[in-house]
Amino acid sequence: MDASTVLTEKLYDREPYAKEFSATVVWAEGDEVVLDRTLFFPEEGGQSPDTGRLNGREVCDVQIVDGRIHHYLKSDADAEPLKEGQTVQGELDWERRFSNMQQHSGEHLVSGIVNRLFGFDNVGFHLSDREVTLDFNGVIPEDRLTEIELLANRAIYANVECVIRFTTKEERSGLFYRSKLDLEGEVRLVEFPGYDVCACCAPHVRRTGEIGSIRIIKCVNHKGGVRMSILCGERAAVFAAEEHRIVAEAAGMLTTSADQICPQVRKLQTANIEMKGKLRQFAAKSLDAEIAAVDPAAEQVLLFAEDLEASAVRSVVNRLAAEHAGLCAVFIGTDEAGYSFVIGSGTAGGDAREAIKKMQSAGFAARGGGKPVMVQGSLQGNAAAIREVLQS
């Protein structure tokens, strides 16, 4: 049978809580199957597809191809291929389906609340196993995110019913609902009364209480608006538990209470900056002492220091290159962490780029570039070996 003549009945539209179903194969080719009806939601509207099993074989992807729903089975050389006319039993990965229902329903609440508070539209949505992102066409002030999250969770506590209806264009005239497209014909509207009405093709929870909770994870500027990341239900609970563990561990490491972690970290940051400044001053003095001890008659000069500002390194190399004929180099770092370097060609006029090639050939994973008179870059290696290669 030609799959192009078959319009699969979308069982998930009216039976989102069904976990198993039977269907007839109307087209099959290899591991690709079209059924006369299905509970498997295909990748659509920014949401990843359902997974599960057909006659015990793993369904790893579901896509709409030329308007038809195609099920893609995991290859299995030992499995009997499904054939046209065959009756098959389908079973959803229910945990995945229900999690997606929680995430998508939570997105509707947040998008409806953002639209009501700021007038912004949701212009992009992505739901996968790892993330849920919402793109809005306006900038949401950071200090309003807590308010949005609180209102969304209050909608959950209210346990509002999800109302789904199929509407004609005439029925939708004069009705406000969110949609990115100018829709014709019959359209499926999903409504959470008092919070959101949206044209949507995906399965949703029966009542908002089943979402569990909503967490706004982050919100960053994106294409003139913002991209918001949220988690709902079990995903939100797992995230909160891990966040609590991290906070408790950090508080223990700092020997302080959770509410004092940020002030303590700021103190440490300030102390760290001050310490780095002192170390750089010490390194600069140490390097000055090394420079003073360099034999004026030496053609090549290679110096090593643990920490020094880049501008100071270039200044030192320029000074040495003006006083010595060969390569003059300063390496900043340690044998364990690796080194950054600046190399000058000296008064004899050699090509400093050759030094990088030598270090690459020696296996130091040197990267960098520049001009014949000066190059800069980084490498992995120990000081003794670097000296040996460059002085050879």
C-alpha cells in the first residue's frame, strides 16, 4: 500500500494517557513503518518524539514525512520485519511521554503569564530530554523572573483543568489565542483557563497539578529578546535536589551558612585578585633579577616565570631582543599546566616562527603564530626539554 494515501489516526490527540494500542501496518520498508493509527507523538512543534516499542521492537524515532507519520525502528537483524497488513501492538515509554507532557504544559503556563505581564510572544520552543527552552521577542527584566516562576507555580497549586477542543476558523474569529502561524481549517486549541490559550498539537496533562512544579533555570539575551530555560515535574525536583546538594557542599567548604556563600565567595575573589597581584609583582622582580644575571654576550635568552601579565612579557622580550642576537623568549606557566610564550628574533634578524616549528616537531603540541620578529602561543612540556630543543 502507498503510504502517501494513508492519513494516520492520531490517537494521542484524544487519548494522551493511553500507554498501549493496536494498529495495522499500512506501509513498511526496512525499519520504517507507517500505521493506520498511533499513540506515538512525532517530532513536531519543537518537541522531541515519543519512543517505545512495536511488537517488541524499539521505536527510536517518529517523524512526519510528507504529512504522514513514520515510525523508525531500531535495526535488529534477528527480528522479524513488520509487513503491510500486519496487526501490531504498540507500547509507549510512558515516563518519557509523561515528562514531556509536564514540560510542555509548564511551558504553556509560563508563556501565557509572560504574554499577560509583558505582551511578549513565544517565538521559539524546544523540548528534548536535556532541556526546555522558550524564546520570547522581548527582554524580560531579571528581577521579574521570580514573579513569573511564582505565578506559574500558583497555577499548578490551583490544579486548573486542561481544556482541549478542535475549532473551525469561524469559531476562532474574535477569540484570542497564541499561535506563531495564521492557521486555516480545523485547529487544536489547548487552554488552561485563566492562564493561556494556545494552538498546539502536543499531548498535555489533564490538570496543572500534575505538572508538579516549575523552575526557571536561566534567562539570557537572545536575538533581541530572551531565551528562557525551564524544568518541570520530576526534572525540576532532580535539579532542585542537586542544586541543594551543591549549595550544602559549598557552605561546608566555606564553613558558613547557605545565605552567606555569595558574600564569602566575593571575599575570596577579592583576596585572590590581591594575591595574584602580589605574585605578579614577585614574578616581575624575580624576572628582573634573571635578566640582570644574563650574560650580555649571550646570543640566546630563554626565561621562565609562573605568572606575569601579557603586556609585561612582550615588553621584556622586546628589551631582550634589542640586546641579544638570537632568539629571546619568555615562557609563563608551569611544567604541569603548560606554558604560554612570547619569542622575539633578536638583532641578528632570524625568523621567530621557526621556533614554533621546532617545538611542534619536538611533540610539545605548540600552537601560535605571528611575524618573523615576534611570535606568541602556548605549549605543553617541561622547561628543561624546551631549553634543550630551542638551544639545539
